[in-house]
Amino acid sequence: MKDDEIVDAVPDPQIQYRKCVEYLPCKFSQEEIIEMSQEQARTYQDLQEFENRKKEVMADLTADIKKREAALGLLARKINSGYEYRNVDCEWILDFRNMTKTLTRLDLETDFGVHVVRTAPLSSADQQASLELAEAALPKNQAGPDAVESSGEESQP
């Protein structure tokens, strides 16, 4: 049927009825209201779940972004300074003639031999350790004035 079709003609030729569709307000039935209420509850629950997932994802992404920013900052500092501190195998050279000790790196060699990190005066602990090593290296009868002779008696001065 066409929109403009004349359907029921009445005896009065001045009156005609035409069927059409118009967009008009309609009251909901109880069944429609219950159905929409259930759909609203499901949709609200879905929305809450999506918002919670979004918060979790945002927190994860924010943490990942902060990690990358920290890594970039660390790399920038390393590049700008040109070095970083690391644990390096070293050796102390104790010079008892000059009463100094020299720290050298074992991982680097220069044209002149060792790579010197720093030189410092011998500490009293370094000197004491040296004396103990020297005494241990001496034969027992030359160990010093406090040594006990093999007869069990102390030596007389």
C-alpha cells in the first residue's frame, strides 16, 4: 500500500482517510519497563567492569611509562657523564720503603704498565699486617726478642 492511497471512502466525498507512520510519544507497558530496568542494570554492571579494567590497564601503563622514563633518565646521565661506577678487579701495591700504597686496576693496562687509580699513605693497619707477615717468614729462632727458646726458658737480655 502506498502512503497516499485512499483506503476507506465514506459517503461524504469531502472526507478521506489516509494511513501513515508518525514519530509520536508512547507510554511504556509494565513488561517494557521491567525489561528496560533489567537491561539498565546489566549495562551499568558492564560499565563498572569496563571502568575497573580501564583503571587497572591505566595503572599498568602508567607504571610501564614511569619505568621507561626512569630508564631514559639513567641512560641520559650515563651518556652525558661518559662513565658509570662498576665493581672492578683491583690490586693494592704496598710500598714499605716510601710508606705508600697504590691502587691499580687489573682490567686496564696502559703503555706504561698498570693503570693507577689512587695513591695513599700506608695506614697503621697496613704496616701492622706487614710486620706480622715479616715475623711469620723468619725462622723461629730469629722471630724476635720475645720468642721462647726451644728449652722452654726465656732468653736473657
